[in-house]
Amino acid sequence: MSERLDKHTEHLDQMEMRVSAAEDGQTALASGQLKVNTELDILNHKMDDLESRSRRNILRIMGLAESTSITNMEKFVENLLIQLLAVEFEGVEVDPGGRYVVAKCKGRALTFILIGIYGPNYDDPLFYRDLAAQVKKWRDVPQLWCGDFNFILSPALDRSGVEPGAQLLRLVQYLT
């Protein structure tokens, strides 16, 4: 009887080890699935952002044929925009990520900074901080900010889950 009991105990120990190994495997799979889901969410945000940027990067300017393709923003600012605004550019800086163009413009009566922006579709606290740091050297020069800031001005319409007006408040904070 003792021998059978020892055999059953050994059998139960082996089963417990197999169940424990299966549970460990399940935990590892669940953790891996969570990482995959997180990466998938990040990639979906990036893809949405790139698609939106692609659609919104099409400039429509009076007197410029709609079929005109502008692939080099720096050349566009230095050449065509000079003619349209009747200004000279003393320097153009293009964000490597394609999110903004900063140009120092000298007109007949006024020197100003032109900032063309395409804001992120998600809450990115560093974006406006970095941009504000970029234009800080021209703090005493009038600035014209234009573009798509991706701000929702009505908190009632904001479905992003981000604190209402958070990006707008951040931009104002960095600029003041």
C-alpha cells in the first residue's frame, strides 16, 4: 500500500509540474499578446497619422494649379512662396519628420517668421515644446503660425480621451 501511495504521490508531483509549466507558458503567452497589442496600437496610430499627413500635405494656393505636386517643401518655400508673398527668405528650416517649416521672411516693410505646421493626431507633449524651442531664437520677431494644429477647440466634440485643450494650452505655455 505504501508503494502505491508513493507511486500516486510521484504521479501527482509530475502532474503538478506539468500544470505549473502550462500555467507559466500561458502567462508568457498572455504577456506576449499584450506587447503585440501595444505595438499594434502604436503602429495603427502612426499609420493613421501618416495617412492624414499625406492627405493634408496637399497645398491649395490661389493661382497654383491643383495638380501641382510639391515634394520638396524647402524648395517650395524658397521659390514659389517668395513670389506669392513678395518676400525674401533669410533662412528656411524644415523639420526632419515633415511636421513643420520655419522660415525667416523679409518683406518691404516687415521682417517676420513664417511657421507652417502639421500637428500630430495624438497627444504628443514633446512636439510643441520642441517646436517652441526651435523658434525661441526669434522671440522678438513677429511670427505667423499657420497650418493644421490638430486642436479640437470644443471640448464637447473631443473624443480623444486627452484632457480638453491640453495641446493648445501646452503650445500657449511654451510660447509665453
